[in-house]
Amino acid sequence: MIRTHGLRKTYKGGVEAVAGLDLEVEAGQIAGLLGPNGAGKTTAMRMLATLLRPTAGTAAVAGHDLLADPQGVRRSIGYVSQHGGSGLTSPLGEELVLQAMLYGMRAGQARRRVGEVLELLGVAGLETRTGAELSGGQRRRFDLAFGLLHRPRVLFLDEPTASLDPDSRATLWRHVKGLGITTVVSTHLLEEAQALCDRLLIMNRGRIVASGTPEELTAGRSLLETYQEAVGA
């Protein structure tokens, strides 16, 4: 579902945020980009979501070439950033219906789809509230709803549970695992990576330095030990 070869992003001054990324993510898999701050996780994800143009390399997402067919990529993906998209002052149900209509749905279809997604995420009944009236965990589930409205084939989640309490984090993990779609998650939380992901890709200095299933990476030792060895901590 996702394949990259030699994907790079270099900024002015020769700063190489992503230094030749080679990865494959299979259909239905939850893949985790795990690494310290500055490892290149968010930059890699933003390139795959067409928000940043690569300096070099190739990539395909859901069968669409990243450079030749960026519109095809955008139609196939959902993207939830670190900071989310839920507003603080407007009723979130209204915002979701508007977003669904921007995807081309008619008003009635948009309302039905919003209801389906909110039911799926366990926040049905809260659509008349603003973001300011919700808990952090509830707002994060509304953020996820924005990314799911158009039934994407691939979902990108950038630090999805940052700042959430343990109960809210576990609830969001459960919802993400239940979606059944190809998902790429960036995180620096070892517990999250191990609990949520089918495959882990440990990044450091713009490169993948270790990869495998959680079981493969923890054979005979803890994920923390594997992580520390991979990133030279």
C-alpha cells in the first residue's frame, strides 16, 4: 500500500531531515515510525501525505505515484496532524458536515457519514459541542473523525496521543486498531508503538535504523533496549 525508495528531504544549508527512506507498508497494516525528536518521522509522513515535496527519491501511496499523481494520493489518504483540526469555538458536528461536503457529499449524505464516523469512534451525541467543551481525548477522537470522513485507504497519524492521559490513550488505540485500514503512526512513545503497531520502523537522523514486528524487535530483550541500541542512546 505504501512503498518508498531513496526518499529524501534536504533543507537550505544542507540539513537532511530524511536521508534516503526505503520502506514498505502492506495493506491493512499499522506501521509505526518510532524515534526521538528530530529523527525525521513527521517530515517523512508529511512527504507521504503530499504536504512536503521530496528532494529526491520515489514513492507510491495506494497505487498513486507521489510526484506524478499527488491528487490521487490525496484522495486516498486521511491525515491527522499533531495539532489536530478540531475547532474550539464552533459545534464540531457542523464542522464535520462542512468538511464532508467539501469532499463532494451532498448535505444529507454528509450528515449520515458524520453520524457513522462519530458512532464508530464513540463520540456520537457530542457533535453539538465545541472543542473547548470536550476533554483532550474526546477532541482527539474528533480529529480522527475528520481524517476518516471520506473513507481513506491509508491513514496517517502524527503523534496521535501526545499529551493524553493513559485512559484516553488506550481508548484511542482501541479505535485505531478497530479501523482495519492501512495506518502509519509516528510516535516517540515505546508503549504506544508496542501496543498499537503490527510493524515498527525505528528512525534516527533521517534513516530507518531497525525494523520488524514488535515480537521480532523484543526477542530476548525489551523494546527499550532495542531502541536505545538502534538510536545510539
